[in-house]
Amino acid sequence: MFGNSNKKKLLAVADGMALPLDDVPDPAFSGKMLGDGFAVEPSVGVFYSPVDGRVESVTDTRHAYSIRSDDGLDILVHIGIDTVELKGKGFSSLVAAGDRVKAGEPIARADLDLIRAGGLPTITPVLVSNTEELGAFELSLGEVKGGASAVLRYRK
């Protein structure tokens, strides 16, 4: 769709498998109620910024990160499903609200074994909430390297 022209991208937020939002076991994410994008089933508990931008917020439980990209996209990285129930246990934030981040920079760590032991999915949705700014986009799904593999390509 985009060929080799100048295109922008969102990087994988973790090592693992990039999947469509349809595969997320939560209707708010799979139904795209909070935005469009993709998900990553992480194999390692290090999470990266998908874009250059500014951290707008970090939840107190350190499981969700809102980042405003330099080109105006509002991006939510939500580590796991229902992980708010862990009340921050197993999560550490490497950034704070107001920090500038580069695409591929580590933003968080999570204990995937602890999350799974709690019976919670580790699949991590990456959403663009202001999809009107995104325009047309394409996904490259499958095995990804966190902070390196382009998963979502778009033109603004």
C-alpha cells in the first residue's frame, strides 16, 4: 500500500509476536473502543516506546503509558489485560510523565511470570486513540523485536 515512500512507523513495544487487536481478550481493546492499532504478546518483560515523543502519563500501577508522538499521535501502551488488579506488583517504570522518549527506548519492565501466575493475559495493546490523525495504515504482524521492528506504518 505504501511502497518504499517516506512513511512513519510505530515500533514493536516488546520482543514477541505482533497480533491484530481482534486477538486481544478484552472487548474494549478488540472492539477498538479506545483506538486502533495492534498488540504484542511479549516473550520478554522489557517494554519500549513505539515512537519519538513525550510521555503524557504513567498509571500509578505502572501498567499503562500514554505517549504523544512528535507528529501528534496519542498512543496508549497497556501492558497486559486487567493488570491494574496487580496494583503495581511486578511492574517498574523507567520513565515519568513529562519525559521525552525516543523510539526504541525502554519505558518499563514487567514480570511476565508473575502476571501469568495471577491468571492474567500478558498481551499488550498499542493503541492510537486519535485515529483521525493516523489516516491510512498497514500492519506488519508476526515475530517482532521490541524497539526495532516496525509494526504499524502510516502517512500523515
